[in-house]
Amino acid sequence: MFCIIVKTQLKPGQRERFLEAMLPNAAASVREEPGCHVFDVLEDQQDPNLFYLYEIYRDEAALAEHKQTPHYQASREVVNPLIEQQSVIRAGVLATSPEVRRA
């Protein structure tokens, strides 16, 4: 399995707009994409404009497929202008909780 951890620093005052776009995207990703096992949206406890996305996919091809979905593309249209800075960690998954479905 393959994981990305996306660190997203928003421009000030963009929290609600970000969540309005990102939460439905995360839910649709897990619900509609067989290759998306986990899509968690995490908020920093100290900075209200800092978020982390924790996503697990079957493989890198499933992540590429995710980026072609209507829910991903619609969320990116809204989210991209809200971002001040973003970075991505790409990692292989060695272990997960038992609840993560296996493909």
C-alpha cells in the first residue's frame, strides 16, 4: 500500500472554505474509490489554518486515479487558491490498523 501525508498551510481566514471543499472530497474518496482505503483530514491543535491529510491507497496508480475523479477535481478548484504553502510526504505502508480494508 501507498500513503501520502499532505501538510497544508492555509491563507488566514480560509478555514471554513477549505473544510467545505475537503471534507466531502475525503468522504467521497473512501466511499467511491476502491483503491482509496483511508482519507483522514486532521487539524493542527495550535494553528487553525494548518491541516494534514493522511491518505492510504492500494498503490500509486490508485492515487493517480483519485486525481481524475470529479470530487477531487471539484475540491482542488476551491482549495488551490486558499493554500499559502503545501508539502507532501510519500511513503510505503508497512502496517495499518485492522479496520483498513485490503484490496
